[in-house]
Amino acid sequence: MELGMKKKIIALLMTGIILTQITGCSALEPFLDSFSKVGEAVKEAGGEKNPKEEIRYQDDYYEYVNQDILDQIELSDTDAQWTWFGELMAVSDEEMEDIIQELAQSKETYEKGSSEQKIKDMYECVSDMENRNATGLGPLQPHLDTIRNATTIEEYVDALAMLSGEFGFSSIVGGYYINQNMADSSKNSVYLMYADTLIGKEYLENPQMQEYVDIYFGYMQDMLEEFGMSERESADTTSQIEVLLRDICASTLPMEDYYDPSITYNVFTKEELQELYTNVDIEKMLKTLRIDSEESYIIEDVEQAKKINELLVEENLELLKDFSTFVMLNDVAEYSTENYARLAKNLENQLHGVTETISDEDIWMDMTQDMLPWDFGKIYVEEHFSEESKTDVEHMITEIKEAYKEIIRRQEWMSEETKEKAIRKLDTMQAKIGYPDEWPDSMEMMQVTPISEGGSLLSNLLVNMQVTIEDNLQDLNREVDRTEWGMTPQTVNASYNPLNNEILFPAAILQPPFYDPDGDDATNLGGIGYVIAHEISHAFDASGALYDEYGNYNIWWTADELEKYNELSESIVSYYENYEIAGMKVNGSLTLSENIADLGAMTCITSIIGDDNKDLQEAFSQLAYIWASEETIAYQMLLLNNDTHAPNKVRVNAVLSACDAFYEAYNIKETDGMYVAPQDRVGIWK
């Protein structure tokens, strides 16, 4: 579970390859060695099928390419998913774990504030379960008490504002984050946060997910009992919170709408905020949050805000206090006592379809890295990053941008003026590769107090949260820094940020199977080239297309062009909803922008390769290979409900079935499973 909501919300403004990956395997070299490219297996269009299997590439390209590697993947009882993203992260984690172990066992005293000192002392705080149990909720208890002791709605809101202003805790009102203004990306603005909907609207309102909803509320009852409520009291409280949560979710935007600035960019003055929140002293709350100097504020979910205001009445006081108490307990559970951490981990396992928990040691290693991400990022770069790879990727980005310009120029439904604006957006797009030129201020701001000096995991967590708040407030009073990074170098992922009009590729993704400095061009185009083209395509997806070259929400299309764009988008939604995974249809609306980016990336890559069937086969097979994955059913259900990406198998087969070059490269016939009629091959950037 993610602590706080800032990262969750900012993630809605950045479009990456993956949402989250859970893995436990780490046998990188054998898997890489096992791969026999389908481009080699199929010598010519219509070539002989693999005699070992019944799977035909003409019917299921994803399964055909990945059958050997997937045969080797057997999820352990502690794994929810295997992917190449997770595999590479596991390898990186193992290297970082060696560093942690070396420092933990060292008798040396390190300079205060150094990465070595912070890592050594943080690991001790994380792994000393006796200290964690003795600490209990200690540093948090006084703050919980401010909620529990509130006797009026005014006192309750005051307590929430104080907790949000000091630490960033947010439950139902008072939360905020600071980010670039959608309409003027040169300045930072305050986004007032919506309520924490816990398991989320997508679970609560989906009849197929009620088994998991019941699991979640069982967890809530157990947490409240651990907090000190009786079994009956916790059961009654949980039932009331469920009713409250369902009421809030009924007025909450569906996840896909959070990507649409025409829905979420709602600017309010203080006076208008007061009219919206009639049951809150807005001036007082903003002052407590230390954001009262602003002239305007942004609310992304106005209908939910209205519902929250409606609920902030005296008759709901006790229920609201219980709700906020649980949210705080849930936020810190994994950092707290053994019992709280165990309850939280068990819930995660159940929601992911995992039957056994990873070892305590693995949990402690992961948590140490999570608490000090930039310190570990700096170490990772020093040991692994290649400047030669960066130069190579920069050349690929230039080539892909040029290809995209040609794709844009041939769109008959776009005016010449709009085409030039799109090309200007490509020309001004910033690329961040490897690691930041300057490490973030938060890395130095985050200091770790060892147990010997009275520190604990929970107290250091609160310091971490305070650092985030102070760093955010500094952003409010300074110009936007477009050089800041939204991901650490050791992250295996990539992203496009519409507010900066930038693509970002951390160091860790620049390795096989995504990128091989010794690989041939076609294979790298099917790997990292496709990833690059995917991220560039996000500049012109259903959300990204609404931002101009400066990162401002600014409709630069004509009305007729928008109508045509929306028409093409609807065909993509319908196309993807023909695909099913685990008995559930793919949500074409939720995955629309990612699907547009996938389809656009394929057009871009195939236009670079041209009509060379061998190179096309190499690229197609590498594309299928990088999306190889294995999941539990429960984790598939989680992704189908919450991930803006289509399932990996669909990301391969649906995209290739919509690609004319695929038919030419493999001579796909109407009788083949991969066949889609030409008029039904969707895409905006064809």
C-alpha cells in the first residue's frame, strides 16, 4: 500500500509503461539465453510451425514467441507476477541488498548525513522488530489523539489540516499537493486532494470484485481491533465506514476521467472554495496548511468535494473520526509494529492472489530502499550507467521523432496549421536519459536518526513525510524546475510528462531485453525503440494531445479535427473491449491513452524499418518478448480494474493485429486467429 496520495495523483499526470510489478524471480541470464527469436524460427512467411507446440504465430503471436520463457516461469507462493520489468528490478535489488548487508555488518562509523550512514541506520530501524514493537504508534499517537479527541466538526477539520500541513496525511479533507499548473506549466499551483477511497471505486462498484471487497473490510475490522476496539465495536465501525465509503465513491470520478484536464482542471478562488465547502472554515484550513498565500486553487473532482462537504456535519463526527483513524493506521501499518505490518502484508497477498509472504529480510531490504530512493539511485548510477548507451538512445530518439513527423504529415484529417503545431511539439520535447544532472534537494533534506539516538522506523517515516511537505512548499515559492526527475535511475520504467512535454528513460531500463548495445538495429527498435516511440506517442494520446508544446492545457486542434480524433478513439475503445482476460473484458476507456500510444509506437517503428520482412519479424518478436508476463488470477483482476494499460498479452496481439506491416511480414490470412479485417484495424496515427 502506498503511503499518502501525492505520488498517486502526480502519477496521473505522467504516463509510463507499467503501473506496478510484483516479482520474486531473478534468473536473468538463463532467460535471456533461452530466447529464440520468432524472426529466426519463421524463415519466411508461411514457414513451418514449431513442431514442439500446437501454438501458431498466425493465431496467437504473443504465446508463440514467449512459450519457451513462460514454460520456465513458475510463480512461487510469494509472487503475484513475473515480468521483465520485475526481473530487472529484482536483479538491481539484489545488488543494492549486498550494499545494505555490507553496511549493516560494518563496525565503521560513517559521517552523519552520508548515504552510508543513512542506509546503515535506516536498515537497523527497519529490521529491529523489537524496537518497532516497543515504539508502537508512539510518534504517531499524539497526532491520532487530535482526531480522536475532536468534539466538533470544526475541531476535526482543524486536526486533519494540522496533520496534512505537517506530514501530508490525507483522509477526507485538507490534503493537497503542489505541481505545475495545467494551463500555465511555468508556474506551480496547489491541487486540493480528493478523499482517500481506500480499495477504490473500481473495486467497490464492480460486482465481480466483491470477494476482494469483503477481504478488504475484514482487514479493516482486524486493524481497528489491533488499535484497541472490541470485536463488536470494530465490526460495527467497519460496517458504517463501508456505507460511508460507498457513498463517497458514488460521487467520485472513474479513474479514466482523472486523465482528462477538461474534467479535472477546475480553478477556485478562496471565496469560491468557501462556497463549495460551506462546512469548513477555508481561510483557517489554508493557513494551517501554509498555502493561504495563493490566489487560486485547483480541485480535480468537484462532485466528490460537494459530497465531502455534505458529509462534514456533526451527526457524522464519530464516524468521520473513525474513518480518518483507519486511514492513518493503514498508511503507516507496514512501518509500525509486527502485528500491524503483518495485517497489511496479508491483505496485499490476498488482493494479489499470493499464498505466502516473502521473508522478513526481503521486506526489510525493500523498505530500506524505498525510504532512501535517491541515495540508492546515486549508488546505482555510479556502478551501472553507460554514457555510450545514453548517446545511442539519444540517436534513436532523434530518428523516431523524425519518423513521427512523417506520420503526422500524412494525416489527411489534420490541417497544415495543426500539423505544424504537432511537429513543433516534437521539436521542443525534452528527453531525460539515465539520471538527473543534479540530485534532488530532498535527498540531502532526508536525514536518519539511529535507534541509539532515540530514532525509530516510525519517527524516521514522519521525518520523511515532513521532508516531502517542506520540499513541496519550496516548489510553491520558486519557478518550475523542468530539470527535476519524476523517477529514480534504478527504476525499470519510462514515462511521458505532458506538463513538461518530456520523455524520461531511467538508467535501469537501458539493458537487455529492452536495449542491447551490441544488438542489431531491428531488435533494439522492437525493444527500447518501441518504448521510446510509445512515450513520444503519449504527446498525442487522448490526454497528452490536449497540452501544447510548452506543457499547457491548451486545445490546439480545430473542432472538426477533435471530432475526428474522438471518432477514432471510440473505435479503439470498442476494439480493445473485444479482448478478455480472466473472464473480464478489457476496459477500453480506462486503457485508451495507453492503447493509442501502443498503436502509434507500432506505426512509428514499422515506418522506420520499411518493407524488410526479416527486420520486421525481428522487431515484432522482440516487442512480444519484452511484454512476457505471468500473473495470478487475483493480480490480473487488480490490473484490469486499476491499470491504464491493457494486459501484456493484449498489448502484443491487439497491436499487431491492427498493424498492416504484420500481415505483410507473416502473410496472415483471414482464417488465422490474428487476422482483423483492414477496415477494423484501429489507430489514430496510421
